[in-house]
Amino acid sequence: MNQSKLPLALKTYSVLPDNRSPLERSMELSFSQQIYGIGNPYPHLLDAQKTAFEIVPYIASEFQLPVWDTSDPEPVKRNLAGHAWQVRKMSGTRAGLKLALESFDFQSQIKPWYQQQPQGQPYSLEIVAWEKGNKPVDVANVKKLLAYIEDTKSERDQIELSLMFGVETSIEIAGAIAPVTNTRETSGYAQLWAMPDATIDFSINGGAAPGLNVSAVEASAVIPAIVGHGQINMTGYSAHYNITVLTINARATL
């Protein structure tokens, strides 16, 4: 049973006249009990992370958020509404662009033109972004992200946005010691994002000596792309082949 939140004064005193009926007094207490039973919404009313979810769209509207999609998940909507005012205050700065990307759950690295290798055109920015969890690219989300960046950046800035994803895999090949050359071939297939597919083939030729290590492989595609291919040929001399692929990074440039 819930404890009554009705102030003691209202239980003792009444705003009704002395000739009130018992029914009127009962209704007064009942209505007062219902009103005071509602939690106070004001402490977190404008906090997008803590307020009731039904209030979040109104916060976004109040802060003039330029992008809004009812199909976005709740965490993204709360981030967009909660960061909207800070992003607007920092418009035209790298900090504002970084916060705009974080609103869509993206982490990023931003390089101005004078830090690029080779040096870029004045007022150009190179943004490399990756979504937390290495999720596949959703083209609809990318369009919203580009629209938000366009609204946040300085009017004179030129943006080059690249989306990067990490793919982890491991391959192990073993062969017996033999003076002749042994050839083993294997292929790995990975769907890096929703639109393009990528196929990477590994071909190893060897005889006898140390193992092989591949530290990094990069594949790139421009959206929209259909199929991308990458091939690596390695020749070594080893009785026991150990191949370690530490990271494969795929970058989609829009």
C-alpha cells in the first residue's frame, strides 16, 4: 500500500465552507490525494537523459534540432535532444562537429587542412568517423549525419567524411616439413556494410623457415558500391605456417 503524500495540513483543514457535506469533504480529500500522488516533473523536465521519453521530442523542438527521425532508437533521440543546444553554441568549430557526431553514437577524428598529409585546401576538414560497436552502415543514418554536419559546420568549411569499420578474423594454416614448395589457398568473405560486399583472398606459398605476420589490411569503397575485391600474395619458407591478421580496416568514403 502506497504511503499518502498529502500534506498533514490538508488532512486537518479544508478550503470548503463550514456547511460542507461529508461527500464534498471526501471528494476534496480524494482529488487532493491524486494531485499530490503525481511525482514532481520539474527537476528533470528539461534534462533529455532523465525526463520522460514523451517529453524528448519537445526538447528537441525547443532547441531547434535540425534533424529528427521518429524511427531512431531512444538513446539516439535523447542524445540528439540533449546535445542540441551545445552543438548550436559550438557551430563552426571542431568541438561542435565532434559533439554532433557523438549525438549519433559516432566517435571521430577531425583533421583541419593544415594537419592533413599531404596538406589540403584551406578551410577543408577531413573527418574519419566510426560507430560504436562497428555496426554496418545504414545509408539513411548517414544522410541524416551529413545533414547535421552541414548545419553545424562553418559556411566556408569543406567537409570530407569517411566512415571506418574494424573487422577481426583469424586464419591458421599448417603444413608438414618438406623440401619442396607447398601451396595452400584460402579465402574469407565479409559483409562490411549493408550495400557493398568485400571479398579478400589469401594465397600463401612456402617451403621452410619462419612464420608470417600480417599486421594490417585496408579495403576501401565509395558508396554506393556493389563489390570490392582485395588480394594478398605472400611467399615464405616454413614448415609450420602461422598467419596472424591483427586488424582489417574498411573505409567507406562519401
